[in-house]
Amino acid sequence: MHKLTSLCLLGLALGLVGCSSHPLSQGRKFNLVEADFSDLSGWEIDDFVEARPALLNSCAQNTDKRLIDFCATLAADEEMDSDEIRVLIEETFQPYLVVADGSSKGVITGYYEAELSGTRERENSAQVPIYAQPWDYQKDKKYETRQDIEKHGIHAPIIAWADDPVELFILHVQGSGRMMTPDGEIRLGYAGNNGRTFKGLGAILAEEGLLSETGHSMPDIKQWLQNHPDVAVRLMRENPRYIFFKEVEGETPYGTAGVVLTPMRSVAVDKQFIPMHTFMWLETQTPDKSDLNRLVVAQDTGNAIKGGVRADFFWGHGEDAFDNAGRMKSMGRYYLLLPKD
């Protein structure tokens, strides 16, 4: 018999909030339904070894004493096979189906680590700058809009020069990426924004009546924008938000949770509902309609990721990741795995 519980359980289980004071407990419908691992579609056949890096990355940030033994066991034995990790999870956690506003289903999209080409020093007038934080950067300060910055520049260091403004725009949407230069790879991480409201490219194209012409997937939209450069510049400038970057050493990209994301095992969620580092069981489909059921970890957030059942699935980097992320918009559901006590 499944038990219905409320947001209070989530807050208490993760040591985050008390029932009476949490703002989401007022006027928002968010419930957790206790489940069995046998209810999780594909649970017995997932490769938990693939999920191990994501679990360990979040274990390194763990402050919950109830997870110390789990994390220590997982970290100590590098030879654990998939079945052993699965059993360890079953011994430690209890699954709960997330139900928001009366439904366990929500939209699952995809994202990836952007790739673009460019140079460290400017080589031609068509290249566009990748800015670091302005010299006077303050987190809550409003700076010039995207249009003003692209037209007139901003008082900030320039990290590198991108060859293609459309690829740079996609980098801004994704928040991090890799630039390929003749001298090697530059890894770029999110360093802040101009304090302006984000406006999605899909909404801009819809307002212009162009979605039927461009297509709905990001690969199709990218190609259309590159084929119509003058129109592309005008449309992209309708998103006033502008992203500043920093050069990153070592592995990338980092999510909001402060850990390196693991391809196909990290997800972005709305942290008003799902705390960072929560282990989750995701059930959805790929863009090609095959089942995508697997253990993932909440390690990132996103401007468009809002709601109790809403997630962005991290595909990794490269052309295949871009293709899958750009086409993915599936219905799905997920369970939270919470400490048994």
C-alpha cells in the first residue's frame, strides 16, 4: 500500500526545512508517494557502474550523516559491480514518486556542453568576443542589455573570440562549453550574467511566426540562423540576458551544485522543489522514442526548469549530444531516493 506524503517529508528527510515554515507548503501541491523499487521501470537492468561518478561527485558534497556509510562504501570499493551498487542503494534509500499539481508526469528536456570554434586573439572582423565578468561586476547589478553589449561592448576582459555568433549564442544558453582553437581547447564556465530577464529563442521565434520555417529542434534552428545571419542577429538580441564566462582548468562543465556534471547521469531541476544532490530515478524517452530509465542525480538548475516534475537531462558534449539535447522534449516522471529513516 503506497503512502501519500507531503513536501514536509522531503524537507525533513534531507535536513532542509521544517513543515510549517517552508514557503512551498503554502498554495503549492507537491506530494511524494512512497513506492517500492519493483515499481521503478528498468531498475533491475540499469548499469549502476555508469552512475557511480555522479553519485560520488555528490557524495563529496554530502553533509547528511545518514549517508556517510553509503558514500564511504561506494568510494572505498572501486571494483563494485552494478548489482552490488544496486543492493547498496536499496539498503540505504526509499523511493518516492513525485506528484505535482495532481500529476506525476512532466516535461523532460535535454541540454549539453556547447562546442564552438575561435581564437585567443582576434583574427578577423566577423569574430565576436567572449567576455569575462565586467571589472565592476556585482551579482545583483543590472548591466547593459545583450543588444547594447553586442553593439557597443562592455568594460570587461575578453577571454577569446568566437568565429560564429550563433554558436556563441548557444554557449550563452547552455552556460558553459569548450572552444576549439588552433592552439588547443579553451574550457569556459559560467561566471555571471547582466541581471536581465532571460527570453528563450523558441518564444522569440513563435512571436515572429517563424517556427514553421525554422523547425522546433535546436539543430534545425541553429542551421536556419546560420543561413540567415542578418535576421539571426536581430532575433538573438531580443533575449536581453547576456552571460559572462571564466576560463576553467580541468574537467567541465560544473553544475549549480558545484560538481562536475556526468553525461547522461546528471539532471537540472527546480531547486525550490528538489534539493541539489538528490538521487533520483528518471523514467522518460529519448528523442527517438526509446526508453530512457536510469539513476540520475540533481546537480544543476536552469532558467526554464520550473516546477515539481520538470527536468533537463545532461547529454554531455559533441555533435551527438547536441543533436539529442536539441531534439529532446519528452514526457516523463521521476522518483526521489531518500534515506530510509
